[in-house]
Amino acid sequence: MTGIKKVAICGAGGTMGAGIAIVAARGGYETVCFDMSADALARQRAAADKFFGKSVDKGRMSAEDKEATMARMSDSTDLNELADCDLIIEAIFEDLGVKKELFGKLNEICKPETIFASNTSTLSITEIAGGSGRDDRVVGMHFCLPAQVMKLIEMSRGINTSDETFQTAWAWTESCKQIPVETQDKPGFILNALLVPFNNDVIRAIEAGLCTPEDLDLAIKSGLGYKMGPCTLLDLIGLDTQVRLGEAFYPITLDKRAAVPPLCRRMVAAGRLGNKSGSGLLTGLTSEKATEAPGYAIVGTGESRSFPAGDAFLSGGAEGAPVTVHLGGGFAPDDSKTAVLVELDTECLGVHTGEDLGREGSNVVGFARYRNGNDAPSNLIELVKQPNTTPEALAAARAVFEVAGFDVVVCADQPGRIIDRLVRPKYNDALRFLDEGLATAEDMDKTCCMGLGYPDGPLERVQRGGLARHYDVTTVLQEMTGQPGYAPARAAVVAKARG
Ligand SMILES: NC(=O)c1ccc[n+]([C@@H]2O[C@H](COP(=O)([O-])OP(=O)(O)OC[C@H]3O[C@@H](n4cnc5c(N)ncnc54)[C@H](O)[C@@H]3O)[C@@H](O)[C@H]2O)c1
């Protein structure tokens, strides 16, 4: 029993508030939908009616339940009507002053025991509570978009939040069949703290000419099993929102990866915000998968991470074929071939071919099949080209792997290729957050799986792949890039030291 009967959602006409109001009413609570815009409330009511209508169509709810749920929702633009609410959840504009002012006014109006919850993404619960006159009864309650569909809620205490308040708010979320996780009151909690710098890294990789946005998405989906590619997600979130998130995060964290990437600002200036403006990062250009490929000959000079013993690809080779596939890192130039493929580990292709200030170029193409530690190799082949790699060699390499059934992406000869470049800093962040007590490992992983659609959480994944391997990869990346985000986290250093 939470003792909560009547709930108000402030900003109920907005994106998040509208969904939270549905959660509260569906949970059986009398729900006051409050917004300063009556038009927004009218739109919210129509959207709720449509949402519950679909629930009835799908057999998730009876028509009577729908009527009763809609009847539990009332609209208001008068703050005084919130006086007798037991819980007030604010999802108004992301502005500390505006949120503090709202809680300050509500403090005058509401009964003493009313709990105030904030859905802020980036602001401090302690600071928001500072303006409330009841900072022991303020709690962080961060829903995911769309709130009426996503079950996860990140719950956090301000410094003065009482245990009773936290437990009551927690129990209320569970009574609405949501799944709460506890996180400290730190910028971005778990989800955005991991996502905002990662998304910035994605934009920086595009800006650096690493690969196309389409190939980047394919790599992440195929290699890591994420449900949605990061460029698709950024276009959905909106690049203007990503700018705002970076602007909110960087001054608080001073994490270079959180700073807004210049390309993101230029895209916004050009009106390319993502789905809402009709164009964003994704170009819409994808290449057809090859249906025919030249033959390939395998030259094994060492153990292969891409194709371990018994892999079907190994049996497809034919001596004297126009494409040569060197496994295990060795390589011999051969100008008579259409393409000479060199398996890479953490090294750049230039280590094998030599570099000639960008004038290098040949029939040599690097490749690696992405693999997390000793997990079974994924279906992703990252092809690596140099500035003047011939289009014929690249096309032959692509065809060989595509016809063998792999997902193929092409990237420049930059450190970490696509996957390691993007995912390793995120693993470091998760390991450091764990050290700093942001949340439990289980809750961090659960947040990523439930909130972002990852098949497994970053902590589970980096541990399964081997912390010593993480040390090896990140050490090379840090050496090549000089970026602090690659400095191996403490747990990886310990694992390496222990052999
Ligand atoms: N959009 C997301 O993906 C997302 C996810 C999680 C949390 N959040 C957080 O939720 C909050 C709302 O974000 P949003 O994207 O729904 O914004 P939004 O702009 O869609 O909605 C905000 C609503 O609040 C109303 N409003 C603003 N100031 C008000 C006031 N003083 N009194 C009453 N109503 C007021 C506006 O009229 C509007 O309807 C922010 O704190 C944001 O950080 C957003």
C-alpha cells in the first residue's frame, strides 16, 4: 500500500507527460493532467483515447476498462486543482529555474505529505528539490520515451530525500506495473550518462569520415545485436535534442565526449534535425548485396579470430583464385590478384601495407569479423580501406563475404574500426560508474536492455569478452588516438595485472 490515491502530471500535454498520465490512469489512479496549454491537454486526451482504443482492439483491455480509465483522467490549467494530490510528477520543460518555480508554487498549494517527483533527464534532483520547501519529499522518477510503452523507470534520491518518500514512490511505480531501478542523483542517471557521449562519438565518427551512417548502423546492429542503429536513433531523437543534451552534460561532467560535436551543430544550423525535419544523419543510400563473387584462396599464417577452425568459410577456398584471404595477420603483396585481404586484430592496415602520406593504395583490403572476446564470431565483417584502395578490390572483397552470408561494412583505416571505436569507451564508462556506485551492475545492464533495446548490458558483455582483452584493445586505441575515453578502466587494469 502506497497511500497514494490521486496523482497529478505537470506538463501532461507534452511528449513525456502525456505518456506518464496514461501510465498513472491505467494503474488505477485518479489522474489530473495539468499543463499551461489547454490545447496541448486536448491533444493529449485525444491521444490517450486512441492509445486505449488500440489496447481494446488488441484485447489487452475491455471497452468498460477503457471508459473507466479515461474517466479517471481530468484536465486542468489551474495549479490550485492539484491541492489534494498525493503524488505530483513533473514533466515540464528541462529548465532548472522553471522546475524549481513550479515545485515552489506547489509547495504553497499542496498538503504537506504530497510527494513531488521529477522526470528530468539531465538536472540534479537535489538542486530541483532545493526550491521545493520540502526537499525530503522530492524524488527522481525518470521515465523512458514513450512512457506508456516503456516499463523502465530510473529512480533517484536527492541528498535530503527521505527513505519513506523514496519507498512510497518506488512502490507506486510498481503498482503501475513499471520496473524501477535505483541510480544515484548524477547527470543523466544511467541511461543518458551512457547514451549521450556514445551518440556524440557516433556523430564524430561520421564527421571523421570513418564510414557511412548506414554502414555504422548495420555494424552496430549486426555486430552487437542492438535493436536500432545509433544514426536511426539520433534521427529519431532529433539532432537539436542531442545538442541540448550535450550542452547540459558537458559543463557538469567536463567529459570531452559529452561536448557537442561540431557536425551536430552544423546539421542543426542546416535544418537537418532528423525525422522531424525530413532529413538527418541517414542518407538513404545503401548498396545492393552482391549475388556473385570471385573465388578466394585462403592463406593461413596464424590463428584466426574471424574464422576459427571448422568455420564454413574456410572450406570455400580454391587455390589460385583471384582473391587471396590472409588469416592470422600475415600478408604478402601480390599485384596479380584482384584483391588481397588481410585479417586485422587491433592494428591498422597501414601496419601491413606501409603508409605513404595518403598516397598508398592498392588491391589490399583489411578485414575483421567482429567478435566479443571468445564469444562465437558475429555475422559482421568490417572491411578496411586506405585512401587509394581500388574500387575493384573493395567490390571483390565485399562480394566474397556477402555471398558467404555475412553483413559487410566498409570503413577507413582508423583506430578501432567501427565497433571497438564506439563501444569500448562505453564499457569504460560502465565500469567506472560501477566503481563510483552509480547503480548496481544488474541495474545498469537492465537499464540498457530495457531502455535501449540492447541484447545484453555493457557490463555483462565486457566481462564475458574478457576484461584483460578490454585492456589490450583500449590500450592500443588510447595510444593511437590520445583520447582519455579509451584509458582502460580500473577493473580492466586489475584483470590485466592478474593475467
Ligand atoms: N523527450 C524525451 O525523450 C524525454 C525522456 C525522458 C525525460 N524527459 C524529460 O521530460 C521533461 C519533459 O520533456 P518533453 O520532451 O516531454 O517536453 P515537451 O516540450 O514535449 O513537453 C513539456 C510540456 O510541459 C508544459 N509546460 C512547460 N512549462 C510548464 C509549466 N510551468 N507549467 C505547466 N506546464 C508546463 C508544456 O506546455 C508542454 O506541454 C523534461 O524534463 C525532459 O528532460 C524527456
